[in-house]
Amino acid sequence: MKEFTEKILQKAKDLGASYADVRIIKGANESINIKNGKVDALAAASDYGFGVRVIVNGSWGFASSFTVTDEEAEKVVQQAVSIARASSRLKREDVKLAPVEPAEGHFESEWKINPFDVPLEDKINLLLDADKIMRQQPEIKISEGQMNFWKTDETYASTEGSYIEQVKIESGAGIEATAIEAGEMQRRSYPAFGGDYASRGYEFVEGWNLVDHAESIAKEAAELLKAPQCPSDTRDLILEGSMLALQVHESCGHPIELDRVFGTESSFAGTSFLTTDKLNTFRYGSDKVNIVADATAPGGLGSFSFDDEGVPAQCVDIVKNGIFSGYLSSRETAAQMGWESSGGAMRADGWSRIPIIRMTNINLLPGDWTFDEIIKDTKDGIYAAGVQSWSIDDKRLNFQFGTEVAWEIKDGSLGRMLKNPTYTGITYEFWRGCDAIAGKDEWHLWGVPSCGKGEPMQTARVGHGVAPSRFRNVRIGVMESQSSESEE
Amino acid sequence: MTNGNGKLLGQERLQELAQKALSFSSADQTQVTIGIGQNSLTRFAGSIIHQNVAERDATVAVRAIIGKKIGFAVGNSISDEAIKATVEKAIEFARHQQENPDFVSLPKPKPIQKPVPTFFDSTAEFSADDRAAAVEKIVKAADKVNAHAAGSLSTGYSEHIIANSLGINAYDADTSSTFTTVITADTGFGYAQRISSDITKLDIDKAADEAAKTADRSRNPEPFEPGEYDVVLTPYCVEDMVSFLSWMGFSALAVQEGRSFMSGKFGQKICGDNITIWDDGLDPRTNVRPFDGEGFPKQKVELIKNGVANAVVYDSYTAYKEGKESTGHAMGGTGTQGPYATNMFLAPGNATVEEMIASTDRGIFVTRFNYTNIVHPLLTIFTGLTRDGTFLIEDGKITKPIRNLRFTESILDAFSNVEMIGKDLMLCGAATVPALKIKNFRFTGATEF
């Protein structure tokens, strides 16, 4: 492979590139979807190709192909160079990259059981067993389960002398029960909506004991059909882990992406309220709030050894004692900030796409409470769990989330179940109201396999470590009026 | 049939590959889909090009059926060995599958019509230099109002064949182009988008001027109290609403599973008399695609007729389950997501946007929605924010820009309150739609810009 990458890099230099890198990726995916007692899909996917990124005349060009041959490589390099020349028609200044030490080596993520070696029947039966239990609850009209496994072999080489091979295995699974009756539809999922994922092997799937939780989520979904509507009010809100993970993703993970801050995502995903003048001065949250972007977290779905610019994985402070203190960066944006090095957050969705700034594992560090203590300490609030819906503005300020379920909290005790819970707020006001975070025993690193960004659209697998936390005085129950009307 | 000036392998070559794939299969029924093409995209922001890419990729997807057991595999190499390996993987997966009692058969062939060309050399030949020249024009439009431009211009060409062991053998080649811009004038924003198979029809100049004008007018937006207001929504917003209806309920699978707002409502009024929505993949006003992901011809389906829930779209799996014929709306792949309407139309009315504004005493003009999402699918409640130009209408005139608002609203409730419908239709993605004036649209929150 090294011969192939060297030819590409030499060709790029010959054609006038001041910088070039190439990534060759072989990917494999296996997915199993179960629905209502049937295997809805059993699918295998494989994918192979290479992408070449160049700087010519101070501008970027990128081209990629699924035909991995010397002849095609020549064409692809030429195409990337001519694209870069076209880019340079509209530039203000030459692209500058923060330096990186060239690296060489072979790196593998950790797994105990290779999921591709586990017999298909075992995996199918695990989901079917859970499915059967969910369908014993008569109100459950749709029962679903899924597993996904990825293996990625990536080679990265650059004109600066890096040659890095990385092998990664990622695994995950989840189940969902949907109850439908008389114009009402309610869902519960486990361990998270869409499943939970990690840079681990099949042992990660086994660890969730899906079968043991099938009955409880089916019962909760059925109970939700008859539960009262979440009231429209301002109350203390305690968020369960998978919901809080999405809150971190949308209201912290995206606004700290430096490409959004610099406006290069402005026409699509949007920009960010966390402008550079706020760095190290802006109060993002209460002094209890500490957030890091940690690409080194063991097993994290956003973990790696090197990013797709050959920058080593790092743990970067994002919020320290409530003060906004760091960004997700690339070599180019780090240079724009005047930093000595990139924070290492550049990743591409396979060989055919150019690397862009992506979340690693954006982790809310554990606090010193327990979940039980938080509940006991809450006079009037709700405990909301499971992701139902999400929406946030293009600067990442005004958000509104819906959760699968909530329970009322009165005088330190969990009470009746509430359906259709929603909550809304402004990002920094919400995080400034965070006054209790559970400790490391209740902290979990959730994996989100489907973060979309960029044009053409790229999907990234990212992580969010959180423990259940409390937020004071949050507006809840936004859709009460519409839902009650429909019941009349 | 064009050969795309040598860019395409051509019908004969793809048919040969597909027949070879079918010959490798020992399954009872087999479907093979082979696609190959190139996509290019130039992104710009702050009036410079910051990303510029091209990708050439292929897909070889195989569905193998043994009895009622279905296996699926997909690869991206068109070499004989790779195609054989993909077929064998699909068969191996089918052998390990459970029986699916609802599966009847893959579809049988039916004549395919193609009313208009879908491949345009103008689009396939559009180079990186051509894209840069187009971006220069957009930047100039932004310069005129002292603003800067961001956005993307993408072009693509592809050819695909879908063949099955029952005789389906459908080939087509097509091109696509999309232009999107957000122009930023200090605190003002404007948006425009155009989509066409033929890039010469995009009219980038006019679209860029539209965005620049909106950006210039929306500087210094004022805070505004959320509440119920009459709204004038551009086709960009209306497409978002129609697409969500499609996602939540225009699929036979959603109805069969009881999760569609159409379930149990056929023949009943679900929104205003003035709302008619249909899907027609052969209408030249949309991106014409003559057949679906199973190689079955696309049929016109009247989804909502004068406010009454009328019909949904089918693929072969959901159709055979009800003893019907597919409407040509299969999505391809594993088929688990079910059929999907992707060429929808909302019937035009006779109003202009100017007339809608002139008839409004107090209301809000919305250029675009941002980050919309479903809150409650059966009640068709969705939420999202306004973006890139939100204006107050007073006494029949746009009087000032206002800060963006969050709405939480039932789409069918909103479609029951449509007062005026635009006479011009615009292709905005999955739907070709007019502007709408809607009474009492519910804004539930506000943001800071």
C-alpha cells in the first residue's frame, strides 16, 4: 500500500501541490433489523476506495474513486489538482496549516469478541427473544430491535511524511416498543433510542442485556397511552443519560466546532453563538459544569488514535467550571486561531468524503451526587427519559426536545408518569441552571452513530459521556395545548 | 439514448453486468441493482471557495430470496469477482434468515414510460471551473448589498440498472444539479435554492439576487413576542411540511403498522378542502425518475384529495400483502423503510405572494424553516424555527425584520387553516409546491437573533 500512496503523493507534488494527503479505506458493515417477530433486514455492506486532498495555489481540492488502481490514481490526483486550481479563483489568502509531527505506525481499537465472527443465528435470536417479550404486551403494535457492526481499515499518508494505519471495530444495539391505541402512539426504547454504540466488540452488545429489559419498556409504552399529558409549566428538570447525551450533542458539541464558528457551515447546518471573543470569558454553564472533548476515551464511539489529518487523539477542555474554554479544531482552523497545533477533530465519512471538523467524545464530567440524592433533593420537578424529538436553531441557542417519558417529582419522590414531555430553553441559560450532576458510578459514555453534517452530507459516529443531572427552572410541556385539543 | 460523451458505461454494459450477477445466483428469486456515477460539489463561505470535491462511486446491491427468506448485500466494485462475492454474501445471509410470511414475490416486469429526458450533457460536463465562475456571480450579487455569500453548487451524473430474475430489466441515466446560498448582511440573512436536472435551468443569477435582497432587508431584526399569527410561507417552508407528511404517513407500511395519520381515516376529511396533494414521478416539473428501487414504473397517486385522505404509496412487499399492485414507490436497499413518496405536488391556487402579504393585517412572512422535527407523528405535530429572513407584516405591507421564532404546530391543523394558495409551483426537494398563507400558526418560542 505504501508504494501506492507514495506514487499518489509524488504525482500531487509534481502537479504543483504544496501539500497532499491520501486515505485508503476498506469498510465492512453488518446490520440486523427485527420488527414484529420477523427479521426485517439482514444486510452486509462492503466498501473500498481512496480519496486525495491537495493544496494548490493556496486552495483546497479533493477527489476520490472506488477504483483503486495506479491508472485511476493518476486521474484522481489530476482531478483534485484541477479542482484546487478552480478553488483558487475565489480565495482571500493561502490556506495555512498548524504544524503536526509526522507519525508512522499501526493502531487497532480494542475489542474482545469480533462481532463478525459471532454466528448470525446467535445475534438474530438475541433480538428475536427481546422482540417476543415486547409483543406479549397487547398494546405493543410495533416491536423493533437492531444491531450494527462496523470494521474499518484505514491508511493515511501525507506529503509531510506521515503513514498511519488504523483498524477499528464498532458495535451496538437497541430495542424499541411502540404502543398504539385510539389515536395515541407512544414509544419506549432501551438502552437508548436508536441503540447505544461503542468502539468495542460483541461483548458491548451482550453487556446491555436487551432481553432482560424488553418487558419493562413494553409496559412503560403501554402505560404511556393512558398517562396524563405533561403540563405546561416551569419546573426543575432531571435528565436521564441518553437524553442528556443528545442535549450535550446539540447544545455543546455542535457550537464548539470551529468551522461553524468561522462560518463555513453557515449555508447548511448553521453557525455558532460561541464566537471567538467568548473564549475563556463566557459563562456557558454553572460552576458545576465541566466538559471535555476526549478522543482518547477507551471504547468511545468518537475515539481514535489519529484523526484524518494525522493529528494524534487528544483530550481538550471545552468548559471548565462553567467557563467556555475550548473548541473542536482542524489544522487549518487552529492556524487561523494562531494556535501551535490542531485539537485533532478532523474526520471524514469514508474514503469518498473530505475530512471536516467532527465531535470526538464530548463528555460532561461526573459530579458528586447520586441519582437518588438528586430526586430526594427536588421539591417540584420532572424526571425525563429517552429521546423522542430534537430541534435547535442555527446558532445553537434556542432548543426544544421531546422525551419518550417523564415522571413527576414531588417533595423528593418520583410520582405519576407523564406522556409527551417536552422542554425548551436557551443553551447558556439552561446550562447555568445545572446544579447537580451524578457521579462516576452513574456516568456512561453513550455512542451516537448518526451525526449528520456537511455537504455532501457526512455521517459520523460520536460519543457523549454523561451522568443524570438536574437543571433548575426549565420551561416544560410546550405542546400541551395541541395534544389536549386532539383528545377532545 | 445519450452516452454522456463517454462518461457512462451505457445500457448494454450495465445490462451485461446485471445479467451476470443474476447468473451467479442460485436463489429462488434475485434482484440486482447496479449504479455508477460521479458527484461534484463546490462550497463557498465568506465569499471564498473553502471546499471543492468530486467523488466517483458505484453500488452493487443484491437481494436474494430463498423460499420466504431474504438476504441483502451491497458492495462498491463492479469486477466479476466482487459481484460474485456480493451475490454469494446475499445468499449466505438469506440461508441464515428466518422466514418472512408476509413476503409474496419480487415484482414482475411492466412497461416503463419516460416522458422527458433525464440526462443533460450540460450538467454532466459542468466543470470545477464552471462552478467557480458561477460562485463568482453569487459573490457579486452579495457584494452589491455589502454582504457575503455562503452556499454550495453541486452537479452529478449517474446511471443505474435494476434487474430481477422475473424479467425486470430497467436502465436509466440521469443528471442532477442543486444550488443553495445563504447571504449574510451583518445581522441580516437571505436564502435561495434551485434544483434541476439541467444546470442551464437553475437561473443562479436570479436566485442569488433573491437571497441578497432578503439579506439586505432583514438587517437589525427586532425581538418579537411568540404567539398565534397569520403567516405567509414560501415554497421552501411548504416543502418541509409536505415532506414531513410523507415521512409520517404517506407510506403503505406506515398505514399497515398503524403509525400513519392516514390509518383508519381514508375517505375522511383530514385538512382543508383547498388542499390536494399527489405524487407523480413522471411529471416534468419534478426530477423525473421513470421507475422505483425495484425497477417498477412510477404511478401517479392522489394522496389527499380536496382535504380527504385518499391513498398512500406502495412497494411490492406492502402491495402484495394487500393483494394490490405496487405504485412504483420502492426505495431500494433492504426495503425495510418501506415505500416513500418523493415527487409530491401540492395543487396550486391563484394568488401571488404579494397578494397574500397585501391581504394580511398583522402576520409574519417566513423565508425558510430550520431544523424541523416531528414531535408527535399521529397528531402531525412538528417543531422548528424560522431562518434567513423573518418579517413582520402590518396593514398589508412588510414593515420590519424580526428575530427568528420557534413554532410548534400540527401540519394538518395548519393545512386546515390555509387562506390563500400561490399560483406558482416550485421544486424544492421532495415536493413541488406553492407559497401558502395560513391563519393562526402557532409560534411557541423566540431566539436571540
